Amino acid sequence: MLFLPFDPNITLALKIRDFKYLSDYYDVRVPITDKDILLGKKAVSFKIDVGAIPKTYKPGGKMFYQLETITERIIVTEVDRSGFLALEGYKEPPRSTYTKKITTSTILFTALIFIVI
């Protein structure tokens, strides 16, 4: 017999945040009922309909997510993980060299002012 001293009614919530308004999110919830998942013997997997997620939530093909564990008896939810999900075919934009030019020119200009003074 398996005795779990915690609430076995656990829901996993994946929240995909809107980049413009981070308080807005697209929510996918999956109830966890398999005891092997609760004991950490199996991984959780679920499907997300990316087409149903509004475009403002995935600018350029990248989405910010938070993964939370929710229980029925405990009111507190906890953010377990957060990060970015990239859609298939996503490519990082090239880094700008403009800031390096500003930094170099600023240093040269500052050095020139000290030399003149």
C-alpha cells in the first residue's frame, strides 16, 4: 500500500506569458494522477496547441513560460521552472555591434577631453 503524506491531487500548470503584458498568460493545466509521476519515476508530458496561443505571446517565434505545481489542499502555488520555448525554425537574431562602437567612441572622446584639460 502506498501512503502519500501530501495532497495526491496535483495539477501541473504551464503558463505562457504575453511579452507585452506579463500579467496576461495562456494557461494549460494537466492533472497528475499517475503514482509513478508523483514518485518521480516517470516524466510528465503533454501537448500544447501552439496555434491557439495569441501572436503577442510568441513574438519572433519565442515564448516565455512558467511551470507551476498546484494542489487542492494547499493554496500556495509554486513556480517550479521558467524559461523560453522556441518554435520550430526559430533563429536567434544577430547581435548588434552598434553598442560596441558607442562604447569605443565614448572612451576615446572621454580620453581626448582629459588630454585637452
